[in-house]
Amino acid sequence: MTFAMIFPGQGSHNFDLLKKISLYNSIIKKTFDEASYYINFNLWKLIQKKNLDIMNYNKYIQAIILTTSVSIYRLWKKKIKINPNIVAGHSLGEYSALVCAKCIHFCDGLKIVMIRNQLMKDAMIRKPGRMIAIIGLKINIIKNICYKFSKQEIVSIACINSELEVVISGNKKSVQLAGEECKKYGAKAIFKLSMHIASHCQLMKSAAIKLLDVIKKIIFHKPLFPIINNIAVKCETSGEKIKIALIKQLYQPVFWKQTIEYIISKKIPLILEIGISNVLTNLNKNLINILSISLSNQNNFLKAKKYLKKENY
């Protein structure tokens, strides 16, 4: 039997669940201690606070999400001891996948995402951006609406998450107008994303150019298992090609729906989400003949283990 792992990106976190997981295994806390040492800041202490320190939270959010996924993957390896056959990460989650596949060292992954986070924020200083999710409207209609409102400012599709969920990104005003137009054309719902950065659109081109200077200095090894990139929806083993895909990911759309379809085409019956939410798992809930489980709690670890045992893995 084969199984896949998927790694969530920014906006996919639940610190209360993370704290509960850490109670029954010290690997979570140890991984956060390791990350804190690398970046010289106590990430665990930050997420323990009842009153969230917004300034530091925004500064370290990408590092927190990367560390969370790496810690849960390490917990899986400790308890279950089985590698996935293929993996993918949604946007930021691709860095988590690269670390877990030993393509890059954990310390290098943290270095990249810390700089990536700052560069993305810097790109928004003069051109405020926005991202909104469009629910229940056909992709072609959304594309045409974005084109209509992109004559003077930038607005385009940022993520195709599923047949029913598409995220658009760009300048604040144009995104707002495009969202309102989508509503007129029959969108069931429109949600403003909490992040104040217009990811996966041309507003991130300057950030991508600067990030290239960072990434090209990092050694990328051949991954232990195949990693599907967000842009070409294919598995690369060349370090240079992986780097190029990561740079393009900043200003080009994430084809997540197509990524899941790629996994399905490999006849994989089980997908495990390596994070502390059900965001990606919920996107898979309408899939037929494939089981999706988020390893966000102890019961789901046991459920996944039981399933693998049943299938004589």
C-alpha cells in the first residue's frame, strides 16, 4: 500500500491542538527548542502566551508553521516509522516537505522562510494587497472577472484549492471589486484571508528576485521521496529546478487542486495532513476512494496507524 503526505501553508494552525499533542510526546517541544536555537528566538514561549504578541507573531509565523509540520512529521516517524511514497506542500508547506524529505536542512529551511516572510511584507509597503477566497464559482468565470479588473491594478488567481474554492490576490481595491463581482455572478461565499500579503501574484515579483539571492546559496539535496511542486505539478529531483519552482511560487498561482489530482492518479488511497488543522483534509472530503486524515491529534495518529496495519503495510 502507498500513502501521501501533504503539508499546510500559512493560515493553517491551531496552537491549542499543538499544545495538546506535545503533552503526550516531547518531540514537539524539542523541535521547537531546536528551531528557537537556530533563529535565536523562543518560538514555543511565543505560542504559549494567552495574549498573543502580534508583532512577533507576524514576524515568526512562517517559522512557526514550518516548525510545527516538521515536529509532527518527526512524531510520526518516531511512532509509526514509515516514510510516505509522495508528498506535497501548499505554498509555505512546500518548505516543510523539503525539510522532511531531507532536501534541505531544518536550519536552512528556517533561514529561508524567515527571510521570505520579511520580503513578502516589504513588497506590500507601497502597494497594499489582499487575498480573498471565492467559494462555489467556476474557475473560468473567476479568471474573466480578474481580467476585467486588472486593467489598471493587479488581481489574479492565486490558488486553485479545489473545484469549489479559488483564492484571488492582488492590489487591495481591485481584489475587493473582483470579489464583489464574483458574488454577483453567483459565488456562494467570499472570505477575506487573515494574512495581509498578496501572495502568488505579480506584486511578489520583487520579493522573488531578492529571495533568489538567498536560495541560490543553500545546498539542495535529492529528496528522500518525491515532492510535487506547486507550479508545474511535477516531481523534481534536481536541486536547481526545485529552487526555480520555489521562486516562481511567490508570484505564480498554486495549483493545489491539480496537485491532489496528481496524487490520485498514482492510485494512492491515503493522504495524511502534517499540521495542526484540517484545512487541506477538508478540501479532500468530497474525493472518492481516498481517505484523508489530519495528524492534528492523538486519535488521528491511531486511526492512521490502524488503517496502515489493516492494509498490511
